[in-house]
Amino acid sequence: MSKILIRGAKVLGGEQQDVLIDGETIAEVGQNLSAEGAQVIEAEGQILLPGLVDLHTHLREPGREDSETVLTGTRAAASGGYTAVFAMANTFPVADTAGVVEQVYRLGQEHGYCDVQPIGAVTVGLEGKQLAELGAMHESAAAVKVFSDDGKCVDDAVIMRRALEYVKAFGGVVAQHAQEPRLTEGAQMNEGTVSAELGLGGWPAVAEESIIARDVLLAEHVGSRVHICHLSTAGSVEIVRWAKSRGIDVTAEVTPHHLLLTDELVRTYNPVYKVNPPLRTEADVLALREALADGTIDIVATDHAPHPHEDKDCEWAAAAMGMVGLETALSVVQQTMVDTGLLDWAGVADRMSAAPARIGRLEGHGRPVSAGEPANITLVDPAYRGVVDPADFASRSRNTPYEGRELPGRVTHTFLRGRATVVDGNLA
């Protein structure tokens, strides 16, 4: 690989510096650098971040290649500034064996747009009845460390306890989709004023909060790690904050859409706004932003959930739940957290790179921007303003809630171990 000299970028939003990439590694960071024969990128006014890491991505392969594949999903990830994604287990067949997680892992290596770390299912077939082959998946070539039945809740307390005990042996973590199923039967949206006015079945906040409360207590009892997926209510924030104050080893994520959108949008009956957990109230949104800023919520994770148009272009009740998010996540975080003064760019680097890599025990990602570190780098133009057009997406699916909305910021370059995957805003 040739040398690449990035000139004048604000590293983590701080002072302007030059960054020299030599092969797969950052060779030097400083002022007025030069390198004979290096390709030069003039990056004045841009923000240089470590490559983003998404702890919650649905790549759909194997089984639902009509909505996404590892190739299209990782191209979307690179376009959004990501150098690594964790692929959820709700594929067909379910990623509950060493064979399936190794297949997903090797597809990521083969395509090369970003690293793909498979997440293993907690239970066989996501059915919540019997633990999956957790040890075998960890010992496989994919070296799985994160396990989740996302899309479904591990609602059996005994199964959840056993999973927490099992993964403790090798430093793994169980990522819980917190949803008490009996409290959400027939749910179509957030339970509240809007659901009452529209006559749609409500998804109450307590369905999330009761599972989180149970699971942090189980994690404390076992002495294991638990991670809360797509936390969405102010009450959930308070439970996680209390658990952390007790020293319980709990981490939590929030999605970009829960930082920006509210249940008022459901009044349009546009199924693009149908998601699990549902869009909540403005008060919840503000509580989530504050919790991300103060560290109660550890990370931003996209919950990128692609669907073919026929699964969304239908009446609300029949529509699938989920939104694509990889290509818009950083822009939404800039609008809700950076432009509002709640986080600086160093904070973004922590919440969207360092912390997710740390939670997922992913080596080589989320590292400091300094000499000797892997050259996983994202360049962002924060002054850019553009209207979201899903026709421009690299994802195979188009179910974005931001179509026609102006968002700030644009990823101009992404480097995976020194190799450009995005150049001047276009896939390499």
C-alpha cells in the first residue's frame, strides 16, 4: 500500500493536524508533516475520527438477501464511516451455531468494506427455550463474544441467568432486547396519548423497563456483563443509572432514531416510522440525549434493519418493524448531540467507536488516533448540509425515516487498515 498524508484535519475535533498513513498503520500525527510520494488529502475544516463501530447491525444474510447482504450492508456501513459492525443473529438459518457465524464472518472478510463480527444467538432458533452453542461459537473462527436474541427478548429468567453465567467464563456479554412479550401483545406503537387517539395497540414503557430491572439484578447476582439494546425510555435511563451506581456491569445503547424522532410521526400512518422499540415521546427523546451525554448510555448503535419495499409499502398493521440507519447515523448524532452542544467530537468518537469496540471486545478498532495504531479512520465534513435521498444509499433497502429531511455532515473518506473504502463521499 502507498502512503497517504491527510493534511489539516481536526483530530477528534481538536487542533488541526496532519496524519500520515503508511500501509495498514498510522505512522505519524503532527504538524507540517511530509512524505515523499504520498497521496495527499487536503482535509482542512474536516473532522478526523477513528473508524466507527456499530454494535447492532442486521445484515440479513443468510436467508433474507432480498433486503440486505453482507456485501451491501458493509458498503452501507463504509459509506456511513464505519470500519466494523456486529451482525445480529436473526438470520435464516439463525446464527446459533459455529457454522453460521463463521459463514457471516468469512463473507465480511471476503468483501472487505468493513470488519464483520457476528453476534451469536442466546437460544436455539431464538425460541427462548434452550441455550445455543455459546461456547462453540466463541471457540469458532468468528470468536463470538456478544450474544443476543435481538428481535425477541430472552424473557425466561432462568435461561437469562444461565446465559449470563455461561458467557462469564470467557468474558462475553449478553445483549438483551428488553421487551416483556405479554405486555406487548398486539402492540403497534408507543402506548400513550397518540396511540389512544389513533386507536393503535400500545407498547408500554414498562415492558422495556421491567426486563432491564430484572436483568441488571441478574447480572449483579451472577457477576456477569449485560448490555441493553436500543434503550428507549426515560424510565429505562433511570434504571441503568441506578444499576451503574451500584457497580453492576451494565452497558446500554441508544439508536439515532430514538435521539431524534417521536411518536407524533405515527399520525401520518407511514409504516417507515414503525420500529421496535417504538418511537417514544419528546420527553423520552430529551432524557436519552442527556443520558448519552453524561455516559449513562454508553454508545450509539444503529439497529440498521433493512426491509424490502413490499414489507413497508403496505398498511401500518401489516408492515414490518425497522429502519435502515448506517448511512445516516453520524449525521443524526451531529444534529442531536454535537450541534446542540451536548457532546463534542471527542465524545462522538467515544460513543460511536471506542466504547462499542470495548463492549464487544473487538481488537484493532476504537483505538486512539496516534502513531502505531491501525489506520481505521473516518473523515467528516461537518459543514455539509444535504437532503436525504434513499436512492443514493448503498444499502439494498430504502426504509429510512429521513427521506426528504435535511441533515448535517457528510462522510468524505473512510479507511479500513489504511485502504480507502470511501473517497470523496463515494465508495472506492
